[in-house]
Amino acid sequence: MAQTKMLKTLDETTFEWIEYQKRKQKEKIPGRPNDESKEQNIRRQRFFHIRQVAQKEIVDLTRLAEILPEDQQSQIFNDNKLWPFLKALFNFSASYGVTIEKDELIYTPEAEARRLRLIKLCYDIISVLNESTFAELLAPTLHIATAIEGGALANMRAIYYESLSGVKRISVRKTGE
């Protein structure tokens, strides 16, 4: 049986290298022409490895979310642990290359690519949150109220209102007893 190469998690030196690459790109430090292709090849290979490791970690986290019991998931997938990740993932500000000229937003190509990627992610998340069965299970009372109220994103509003109320359901029954 063929052995698969185990991907390790990213260490601190990898993050330092990425920060260095970002600074280097901003400063446009000229390199020696003879070393440029070798340096570019090393850079490309390192970013390829980083993407492989990150994608593997996302797959692993997905599997954990599917199979771990709730008492274990609550220790991994909670707001304290996920909030910094979500905040970084959805960060989009003028520092990414957005300027205002004559009341019009002007995006650099990189900023526009980031904007489009984030819009797609937001759409996917909104689609999950606004799905009727999901909202009904998460916020049963408010789901009925927002359904009667109607309007756009009624199911997502029910979940939002439920999250604000912080109400603990008292009609919880254990199954299998």
C-alpha cells in the first residue's frame, strides 16, 4: 500500500515568511536578475505547500464537525475560537486597495478579487442560514413569527433574533432513554 505524504500544520516561521513576502511585494525590493527565476520558483513552491496544508486542515475540521459529539465540538467550534478566524477571513478595508474618487469606489485588481471572493462566501453563508428547515430547528418560535412577518431573509432574521434573546429551550428531551 502506497504511503501518503503527511502534511504538517503551518509553523510560526511559515507565517513570518508570508509576512516578509507581503512586505517585499509592497516595497518592490529589486532582486538580482539571475536569482529572480530561482527565487520565484521557491516562492511558488512554498505557497503551493501552504495551500495544500491549509486545504487539508479545512477538510480535517469539516470531518470533525461532522463526526465529533457536541460536547467536544463545543470546545473547538465556539465563538471565542472561531471569531478571530471569521474576523480575519471577512476583513475588507481600504488598506486592501480601495480608494474613493468623485464619490465612486475604485478597486485595485487584488481588492476586486478579494471583494468578489467575500461576496461569494457571504452568499453561501446567507443561503445556509436562510434555509427554512435550519431556521425552524434553530429558532422554532421566532421562525413562525418571522415567517408570518415575511420579507427578505425571514429565516435568517429568526436566527438573528434568537441569538439576541439568548433563550435556553426548556423543552429539551434526551433521546434514546
